[in-house]
Amino acid sequence: MSFSFLSGKRLAIGLHILAWAFIVIIPQYLISVYGGRRDTHFLYQFYVSTVVYGAIFYLHYLWLVPRFFFNDRKTTYILLVTATVLVSCFLLYVVNDRLFFDPERERQMDLMMKELNKGREMVKPPFREMHIFRYFYSAILICGFSLGLGVLERLSQNEKQRKELEKEKLNSELAFLKNQISPHFFFNTLNNIYSLIGFDTEEARQAVLRLSKLMRYLLYESEHRESRLADEVAFLNNYIDLMKLRLGNKVELNISLPDNHGDLLVPPLLFVPFVENAFKHGVSYRERSFIEIRMSVDGSKIRFRARNSLGTSNLPDEVHSGIGLENVRKRLNLLFPGTHTLKIEQAPAAFNVDLLLEIKPLTGEP
């Protein structure tokens, strides 16, 4: 069963209708429960005040706040709010204290005050002035409430738009990352395969097969928001196997990727920037160097470590400057807020990446 009708504007309209129904019914309910005398004069005054205050709220909430307050027309906004409050107070005074004025009720109030103050000099309270003050104070409170509600909704909309823009930006950066992987990597791989054909045909065939699998994952699987961890690990294995073709004897390679992946879903191409960075900065063709890549799965937790020597760069800024690593930081903060830890640091002779994140298990839904 879909509950999409209980969202957005429909939900807001439903809540407003429910609130008004409650306001209309509650006086009648209280009178019936506590057995009070049905005072039609009081009910008329209550409903008139409710209608006026409701008009103030919606005028302020739907027009004054979005039209003037949010458009930096604060002076006009203050003048219109002041005029609205004064007009509403005058209208309530005319209707409640003039049109609905009840001389008999006023006489009974005077008699009650005399009875309460028998034997003492009585000073009649300024009821009308008190009413005007109550009208003014209530109108100000309603304006403040509608302003606060409008500001909260605007902040919520801005946050939602910010997240949507950030997601779009991350998707664009992911597409750029895929394009960034493709040209240089494929060019070097094809050159290596071409060299293999002359003396090791079978290895060249296997390299072409790995390259086709890797391209298939880049072109199709990575288009989805999530992919199986098994597919991501297979991509990393193919990527690393192809990168091995260009490594010399001076590079020590230590790879440990899990065979038992569990039923886990991960964002596509989440780990490859770390691997790419390790091969890019950890390989030296003049001196001994090393690359170490490890991943382990414990239930719904994934631990990924990458460690490499500083083979081609000793500058921290250059190591950190790749768009791939920055892309991973942003994606992790957006997709796994509070459920991941990422440590990237450079030791005197090595560059270390340590990522721990908790992944939701595969549900079997498309």
C-alpha cells in the first residue's frame, strides 16, 4: 500500500484541516463534557476571533512572509504587519465589544464585582482596554508563529535543495571519475596487451577478457546507485590484474580482497580511487616500492585499507589533490553520515588510507 498521499502539500493541507476541525469542535466539546451553560454570546465571540486570527495567520504565512520577508523587503513587511495587526484589533473590538455587546451580561458582571468587593471601595477593571490589549498581543503572537513556521519551512526546502544539488554534483563527479579512469588506463592497458601478444598469447587473451569485464562494469553496473559488493570486488581484481602488466620487479604488491562478500550493497566505484591513487603514487621504476591493498567483511561492516610507498611524489598536496579522493570523501559524507570513518594520512615513507563503514544488507528488491 502506498502512502504517497501523506506527504508534501497534501499532508500540510490535511494537518491544517485537522487543526481547524479541532478548534471548531473543542468549545462545544468542553461545554458538553463539563455541563456548562450554553453561552451563545461567548461562542460567537470565540468563533469571530478564531476567523480573524486565522485570516491573520494565512495572510502572513502565505503572502507577507514569502512575498516581502524572504525577498529582502523588510521595511514593507514591517509596515504591512503593523497595519494587519491594527486593523485586526479594530475589527475584533468593533465586532466583539460593539456588535456583540451584551448589556445584561455587563450588568451581571457589575453585580458580581460589587458582591466580591462588598464593604470596600470598588474600582471597576478596564475590561475594554484589557480586551484591546489581548487582541493586540494575540495578533502579534500569531504573526510571530507564522513567521517562524515560514522560516523553518524555507530552511527545510533550502536543505533539501542543497542535498539534491550535492547529489547531482556527486553524480557529475562520478561520471567525470569514470571518464578520468578510462582514457589513461585503457591506453596503457592496450599498449601492454599489444606487447603481450608477441610472446604470451594466452595472457594477452586473458587481459582482453579482464578489460572487457571492467569496461562492462564501468558502462552499465556503475550507472546504478548501488551494486553488489561481489561485483565491486571483481572490478577491483580485474583493475589490479591489468595494472600488474605494467609493474616491474622492484614493486612489491600485496593484495587481499574477500572471497565471502556477504549480501551487501555498496555505491559503485567507491574503492577504486584509493586503488588508483596507490598505483599512481606508489610505483617507482628506479627504486624498490610497495603497494598494499586489503579489504575485510565482518557482518555488515567493511574495512578497507590501502598503503603505498611514495614512489613518484613526496608532496602531500599532490597526493591529496586527485578528484577521486575528494569525490570519495563527499560521497561517504552524503551516503553514510555517522556510519563511516575515513582516515587518510601520510607517514614519512608511506601513504595510508583506512576506511571503515557499515553497509545495509541486500534485500532482494530491485
